[in-house]
Amino acid sequence: MVARSISFSIGGRVPIGGGAPIVVQTMCNTSTDDIEASVAQCRRMAAAGAGLIRLTTQGLKQVESLRIIRDRLRAEGIDTPLVADIHFLADAALAAASVADKVRINPGNFAKDHDVACAKFRELIGLCKQHGTTIRIGLNHGSLGERITQKYGNTPLAMKEAVMEWLRMCVAEDFERVVISLKASNTVVMTEAYRLLYAAMRDELGLLFPLHLGVTEAGNGDEGRIKSAVGIGTLLGEGIGDTIRVSLTEDPVREIPAGEAIVAAVAAGYTPRGGRTAVEAADWNDFIIKASCLWGPSLLAKTIDDFSLESSTIAGAPVAADDAERFRDMLLQACRRRFTRPEYIACPGCGRTLYDLESTFAEVKRRTAHLAGVKIAVMGCVVNGPGEMADADYGYVGEGRGHVTLYRGKTPVLRYIPQEEAIDKLLELIASDR
Ligand code: SF4
């Protein structure tokens, strides 16, 4: 059976799937209720070339805010499709179906009772049909329900199985306007989950729904870009993926050039099968993306253990020895082959973040740089943070305004402490375990 690639356009403006150009998207980290800040950020994102813009839409109030933001942007001539990011509240998803161009949900979170969740999902499909709205089913590693994990563990297979349940329902309801994401911060888990899903859609459904690729909680700076290039570049190089988001704990506008650079690197043959053996880069950022797309997939697959940068150049000059060494360490760690530095898992922040995540994460990195091999998560909120900090040894999780809860593994050990004390307490906690 030859699988049919599903394609459509989001908001009637952005084609996706079936060989359409890869859509590079991003997400606001403003409070959606702060209309001025959100409109201003969307404006900058649109100017940077965002193909889609997502906003936190946790409740009915935020759906109304999204409506105002949408109308303000449209009045300015900015018609980038907007995505409502719903996590738990089915009623918010139902309301957003007539406001947003796309609604991102994890239907398993709609209700504890699976039958109730199915009924709500069906209702949402009906509304999305009516309004021409796209649904993104977004399941992250760490956000799977017990019903699935008891059967399959917290594995890529479980992620695939969970999505397939909802996809079968979409097919039964004759609803094809669906995009899927299966993100993880671990690049091995992430690539495996997408491959399993791709094969299941092809072989079981005979339908290839568009895929949204991303490495969650990738962090910032070089590490965040390298980790994202490894996960996203590996799959794009295999012909898997239709839209991407590089999640960075930075100004989200910077996610756009990072995403575009990954797409361009893969298109230019920086993949294991692209015929290139060295990197020719314009600058450092160009170099780390191209080199990660070129060697990351083979390191992930363990078909190579190392790589040579001898013939690679940045702006026509050989790569400096210390830069080459630093990059080698970061790439091997992103591919989970060798851990020579702390492993950071940091969410990009969103409308649920109630503290300055970017500067806090930078400070946590600065003060824990000596802790090679320790996995430290810095998460914006307690709603999704603990579930999504994967296999972190320690977690720094925002809990309400100005307060933080510290975790050892999945266990909260210091609850609701003032943010000013939290990094000191985190270091004390780590020291007490060593
Ligand atoms: S963990 Fe919370 S704050 Fe961070 S991106 Fe996810 S929902 Fe937003």
C-alpha cells in the first residue's frame, strides 16, 4: 500500500504536508492576557519570518485575549496563523476552535476518564471541521497518562501508541486537518518516537499526517541549537517532518533563524547521505548547525564514535582547535554519547512562566558549570514542568510568582521557597548528595 501524504493549508494561508516547504514556527513567552506585550512580540516574530505563532491559551479568559490579539494583528496586516496552546482544559480548546487557526492539544489531558476525553475530542473535531481549524495533537515525553505508561512504559513506543489512538479517531471522523508532535528533550527518544509514528501511519493507516518536529527543553545558546539541530536535522534528513520549532530559553524571535538554518543545512546536503564530508560555514552559528546536521545522525545511530573537523572551515579559515574541542564535547553530549559537562533541560517559557526564566537559567548554568554529568532542569511552571523535566537529577521549577520548588528527581524536596534563595538552595541540595 502506498501511503497518501495529507496536505492542507493552515488558516487558508500556510501550506503544510505533502512536500510543501518546511514551516518554521515559534511561540510567544508573554502572558496572553498582556495584549500589548503579546502583539508586540508577534509583530517581531512575523517580521523575522515566523510561519506560525503559538500563544499560551490555558483558559477561557486567554481565548478572549487571543481573539483581541488576532484582531489587532489582522488590522495591522499581519496574517501569520495563530495557534492556541491548550494543555488541559477541553472547554478552552472548544472555544479556541473558532478563534485560532490551529489548536494544540493533548486530548489525553482533557479528562481522567478516557471515555470523557474521547467525547471531548470528538466534539472538538466537529467544531474544527465547522471552522476550518487545524488540530495539533502534541504529546511530549513525560506527559503520557498512566493508562498508556502502565502498558508500554515511558518509552517512544508509548508515545507512538498514544498518538495512534487519537489518529484512528480522526480517521474514523473523516478529519484530516491534523498535525502531530512527539517531542522529548532526549534526542534518542525524540527521533525514535517520530520514526515509530511515521512507520505506523504509513503501514497501518496508509496516511502520512504532517509532523511538527522539536526537541523540548533544549536550553539556550550553542547547546540548545546543537541539540535541536541533532534531533530535527536527523529526521528532516530522513524525509520526516513538515514544520519545526527550535525551543530556546531565549528571546523566542531567535528561534526563527535557528530553525531556518537547520532547514537550509539539510537542504544543502549536510546529512549523512548528503555527500559532504566537511563543513563550509559562514560563521560560528552556521558551523554548529551544519556540523550537527552532518555528524549528529550517525553519532545518534552509533554508526560512528567520533568525527574529524580538519577540513572544515568557518569564513574560509580552519576551525580553531579549542572551538573544535568545545563543539565536539557539545555534539557528543547532545547525541548522548559522552557527558563531559552538566546536562541542562530548560523549557523556553511561555505565558505560564511567572519569573525571568532566561536570566535565571543563565545564572543556574553559570553556577553549576563544574557539575559534569549532572542533569539539571530549569522549568517555568509547575503545571507542566515536573512532568516534562524528563530524567533530570534535580529540578528548579517556578511555582507561583516569585517562588520556586526544588526537586530531587521527580520528588519535590523544598517547596515554595523565595526565588532569591533558590539557586543557593539548589547548590546545597546537590552538594548534600555528593
Ligand atoms: S514547562 Fe510550563 S512554563 Fe515551561 S514552556 Fe512548558 S508550560 Fe510553559
